[in-house]
Amino acid sequence: MVARFANGKGIRGVLNYNESKVAAGEAHLILASGFGGDASKYTFAQKLQRFEHLTVLNSRVKTNAVHISLNFDQQNKLDNQTLLQISLAYMERIGFGDQPFLVYRHYDAAHTHVHIATVNIRPDGSRIDTHGIGWRLSEPARMALEQEFGLVMAKGRNRSNELTIKAVDIEKAVYGRTPTKRAITNVVNSVITNYRFGSLAEFNAVLQQFNVRADSGAEGTLMHEKKGLIYTLINEKGGAVGVPIKASAIYGKPTLPELEKRYALNRERRTAHKESLKSGIDNVIAKYQQITKATFSRELAEKQIAVIFRVNEQGQTYGVTYVDHRNKTVFNGSDLGKAYSAKGLLQRLSERDKVLKPDRSKATGQTQTKTYLPPPAQTNFLQLALARDKQELAPSLPRKKKRRKGKGAQQAPDQSMTQ
């Protein structure tokens, strides 16, 4: 469960937002705590008067409206009775149990969620301190309720390697405005929550993976100057289908100014995954002596990395963006380095594929000892040895020296002298 707590300067705006959802069939009131009768039968003015009865007791407090949303994982299939119990327990734990509040269940997103409207002025005119209420009271309440109602925990979840956002089913979304808006809301909010992007172009690179596009208007138009933003469903060719939805009409209000607030922080958070993305790209290219753009894209897709080439009207590629679905990060090619930019990448790609031949020694498990000594020069010693046909003389042995006799020894007579 994820709890979002927001303060405002007027309960009328909070109440009007939720009541307009009810009128459009995208929400309905499931709980009215602190009201004297059946609040579902009250008019807008009667509901507003109940809250303003408290806010007028302390006119010094300008920020007196409280708007809370409790969001649940898609795995949690919760009925209205359970949502009612969770809402009552949550408001009690954060100190708003005695305040009048309205709980609306909304249907404008794929996940189950409720909105709670109330004020922070007590019947005695005192103000409920909401400074730091998120970490002081809301966070402990969230963790306790997750345990009590068996909800999917917001923290400590094991992330799957598979994509957690489903692409919009175009065929089902184009038939009516409400399904289109619900489908766009689900994709947009999921991408904003899970992915780290640093520009509108990078944001769009992710959205287009799920058949949605954000459009800020052409340069020079009033919408572009006013930083307006609309979301549109697109088909596989990138063409717009269905009815565009204003960013301000989507739950969470993902307007351009709100997106721009995230850019700097997202760039910082994605840095840790930069080297792993570069390694994934290098490993694919290293498998080939030559590799085509199509093969390059297909190989990376198997690693859950999408490659988006930006092409101008003349058909020339001027940019490339990488979407790492596994680590939920988006990088412009030039942010990774020159070798990964559009220009550098095109120099590494070819018109045909040529796989590098595998090393046989590695395939058989044999190891080769590397040496840096030059190989011995070739000689003809063997030929010379086989070519010898003359008899070689035996080697002469050295003469054995005669042993000299001592003085007492009798010398043999010299035969030459006796003859």
C-alpha cells in the first residue's frame, strides 16, 4: 500500500475534484465519517458546508484542506467493505479519526485506490499539526495496515525481471473516452513512478513502448509556450488514435512542470546503472565481426533493453535512446559516451551480419599456454644427417702413458744394443 498525503488551501477544490469523478462515473462515495446522515444523498453544498463549519473556527490557518490517497497493488483485489475498514483504521492512526471525512473509490486507474477528503481544524478551533506527518504517522500506519490486512508491501518487494507495465490494448481503448483515459493513466503513472528519465524525449521513449505519447505542441504554438501537455494513444506506426487527454485531467496531474521537477533527481539516480548498460551493449557487438541495426536491436531486446533510433524526415538517423527495462532507466546515447551516440553507433553497425568464429580451445575446455618468445628459426639439420653416405672414421683414443719405474727396478736390456 502507498499513502500520499497532500495539504491545500481550500476544501472546495478537493471536494470538487472527487465529486466531478462521481458525476463522470469514475468514482463513487463509499464512506462518510462524521456526517449526521447519509452523505451520499447530500448535495455538494451540504458536504462543503460540513467542512467549512470547522475551517471558519480558525481563520488564521490558510492551509486547512487535506487530500489523501491510498493506493494498493494490483494483486490486492479489495471490495468496498475492506477499503472502508482500511480507511477508518488509517485515519485513526494518523490522528484524524474524530474529523469528518469522505472516502471515494476511484476507477480511473488499473490499481485499486481511494481518495479521502477532510480538514485539519478540530471542533474546538485547534489545528492538527501535519508537519512531517508522512514519516511520523502515515508511514508507521501503512506498515501496520499491510500486516493487518495482508496487503502487498510497498517496501522490500522482490522485483521481477519481466515488465510490470502492460502496453495499452489499442483495439479496446479507442471505443470510448473513459477506457482511453483509464489506460493512459495507468501507463503514465506507472512510468513516472518506476522509470528514471531526464527529459521529455526520454520520457516519451518509455511511453511509446506502451502505446502512449506525451505531446507538448510544436514550437511557436500557444500550448508549447504555456507548457501544456496532452497524452495520446498511438498505434504501432506511431499514429495517434482515440481522444487526447489533458495532463491536468489525469490522476496525479503529470503536467510538464511537474515532470521537469523530476529530471535532475532522475539523472542522479540512474547513474549507478550506466556502466551495466554500456557493458550490455558492448557484449552484443563483441559477438559479431559485423552486425546490422536489426540484429543489434533484437539482441538487446532479449536483454530487456530497447533501442529507439530517432530519424528525421530525410530518413537520416540523428539520435538514439536506450531504455533499460530491467533497471528502469533511460539514457540518451551521447550521455553514455561518443561510441554509444547515433554517430558512433552507426560506425559500428554494418549492412550484414557476420558472427565471430568460436575459439575451439575454449569449446573443448583446453587451455593454451601463451608465450611471448619468437618461434625457433627453421633449419636443415635433419636433411643433412640423412644425406651422409660416406663412412666416418672412428674417433682415435688417446695413448696410455707408460708408467715410470723406480730407481730400484731392474731395467730390461736394450735389444738394439745386444745385437
